[in-house]
Amino acid sequence: MSYSVLGLGQPLIDIIIQVNDEFLNKYQIEKGGSQQVNFEELQNLLHLAEQEFSFIHQQEHLEERMDSSIISNTSDNFHLSHYLKAFKKNSKQNDFKLEENNENNESTSTSNPTSPSTSNISDNNSALCSILSNFGAIMAKKSSQIIICCGGSCCNTIKGISMLGETASFMGKVGHREDPLAKLYKDSIAQKGVIPLMTESITDKNTGVVLCLVTPEGQRTMRAHLGASLEMTESDLIEDDFDNTKLLYVEGYSFYNKPLTVKAMQIAKSKGVKVAYDVGCFEIVRKFKKPLIELLRNYVDIVFCNEEEAWELCHDAPENAVDFLASIVDVAVVMVGSKGVWCKSKNEKIFFSTEAVTAVDTTGAGDLFSSGFVYGYLQGYDLSTCLRIGCLCGKTVVGNFGAEIYESQYKEIKKTIHSVTSVPVPVVNSSSGHYHQKTASNPLIIPTKSATTNEWI
């Protein structure tokens, strides 16, 4: 099966909860950024959230309360309801197993010496599924600001690319075959049109989970238990999966598994596949700056980063950082939050100023911007049009709670992209600093600034 984009990243179940600053301060949780935690730490954070906000656990009414007003928010929530009902039944028994596997689990574990301990898997699954059951009940309350969906940075981008109309696939490692979240993950991304190329853990690791705490101004604080996603190795890569692919998209968090990341990029380059890389977070740059720059120089065609990550890479302002990055990759993109985006490729340098929007939740803003940009790039649009589509996707997702654009919104985005076939677009010529006109296939008019005079055009 062929696809235009192949994603490599960490499959993670997102639990997104709206909290206030008092909650973060009370439990000494540093605001912003992303940190890795172990399973016990994740459990503790979830229990703190339950206690703090007096969440009501009414699993027995989950099916009846999963009403259309909540389902309409995200199709993943609807798909999740089936699994939450299974969690509810089995977690009470403290021995969770998928119902269709109950008869065979014990014999399989005994006959296969490489199979992990069934009791360990059951203990972990029971704990995690119990948590998700509780949060499923919370999710079913109209007043609750919580979303549970299948995510991870790369997956968010790949789902967006697929929903925009490109063929896309995603590879990563999920939990053991007895882990219900592994099946949930594969089924859910398939609903978005993404081809799941998942391998399963052969240990007792669960599918990874990320807790995302969102404060009222839209700032997110993430704590990630990466679980089985860290177990993927070079041997899990199948070279045939790269055939007939136009672009490999790799998330920054994959750098924690550098041998895997390098091998995937080497296969891509050997087959003439373009490589796009999202730096991910400033902590990664701070920890791996020198090898990361080497990776960009040797393998990457398109790089995405925000101003914090750009600063860590070259300790310079975004408009200068994009120059440095464009000297080692073909296309460099530096996002500067609500202010706009810098982009440079060869002698073409562009700044797009985004229109002001009220952010409900900034989770996934960069991921969905990348979806739009990559989609435009694959259509052969010029850089300004790619930026416009990216900005539209980013603007849309920050107006939602959760890292997803709804299906109805994608329909409007696609109408906007295709409604006008030729629009004059102001573009900065990096050599002169003056604007010239190009033709783009996107009607979005976004104000831009001159790179030299800093005046609005």
C-alpha cells in the first residue's frame, strides 16, 4: 500500500484536562514544557486531579451519559466509549483482559517463554484502565473539560495531513497484544484515514500516556509516560514501508532514540524520500544540541521549530535563527507563537503575521501548523501558500479544547484552500528586503511585515 507521508513518532494516549494555576502551584508542578514521568508518577498526578476537582466516578452510567454533545467534540471520544465500557467491567475485577482473549491468555503466557508475565501486564492494565474509566465518566459530563484521544506530536501532524486529503501512515511501538490501548490506538488513527504501521511490545510495557494540563489562557503543561514507545529499534523498521513515499516526517522526541531516528532517515534518503523534522521542545535541544545540528545537516530537508527551540539552537532572534537553519537544510520554519512565522528556503525569506485569536488550548498548535505546511508542500505550492495553510490549521486548533481539528472544521479549511485558484501573495526577497508578487493557490490574506523596515504592508 502506498502513501505520500510516513510518520515516525511515539504513539501516546492523550489525557487533556483543564486546570487552574492554583492547582499547579499547590502541587509544585512547573508550568509549561514537557517532562517524562514513570507510571507511578503519572498515576499520582491523575489521582491529584481527581481529588482536587471532586471528579465523580460513575462508570455504571457511562454508556448512557456519553451523549451527542460530547461525541460531537471529537470522533476519538466516540470511538473510546466502546473501550471505556470494557475498562469499567474488567477493572473492577482487578484482572483486565480483552474479553475475546480471556480463554487463551494463561496458556499463551505459559507456552511462550519470551512472553512477559501475565500478572504484571494485568496489574499495569488494571491500574491504567481504572484511571481511564474514571476519566471516561468525567468526560461524559457536559461541564467537564477533559478529552481522551490518540496523540503524540507526530501522530497529531499525520492525522492532520490525512484529514486534509493526503495519504498518510504512522509507525511506532504500542503496548503488548494484551494491552487494550494498543488496539484502541490503531483503530482510532485508522478512523482518521491514517494507515497504522505499528509494532507491539514483547515486554510488559503499556502504550504510552501523556497527561496535558491546560490553564485558562491556553498554556499546556505535559507529563509523559512513554511506555512501549521507547522500545522501538532499528530492527522494527521495514524498508519496503518507505517505497513510493514522498516524505518522512519525524518528531523531535524521537531523538531520545537516536539510532532509530538516524536509521529511518538513512533509509528515506537512500530511496529519494524527503525528510521533515519537528524539533519538538527546547529541552531536547539543550540536551542534544551538537548531535541534533549534525542530524539536521546530514539528513533533514525541512525543519520546524518554535522561537524557544531556535534560541537554544543558535542563541539568536527568530529572524536570524531561520537564516542559520536555512544554511543547513532546504526549508527552515521558525514559529513565533501568536506573532507569526519565519520561513526561509535558499534566497527566499518570508515572515507571516498571524491574525489575533483567543486561544482555548495551545496543545497541538505547532503539530497542526506542520500538517498544513506539509500538505501544501506536497501539492507543490510556494512557501507563502504553505505558510497560509499551516497558519489556518494552527489558528483553528487553538480555538478547540484538545489537539484536534473537528471534521466540520476540516471541511471549511479545504473549502478555503480551494475556493480561489490565483491570489497575489506578498513575499520578502531576502537579498533586497523588498516585496515582490507571486501567485498562490490559497485565498487567505495574512498581513506581513517588511524584513527591513518592520512596517506593515
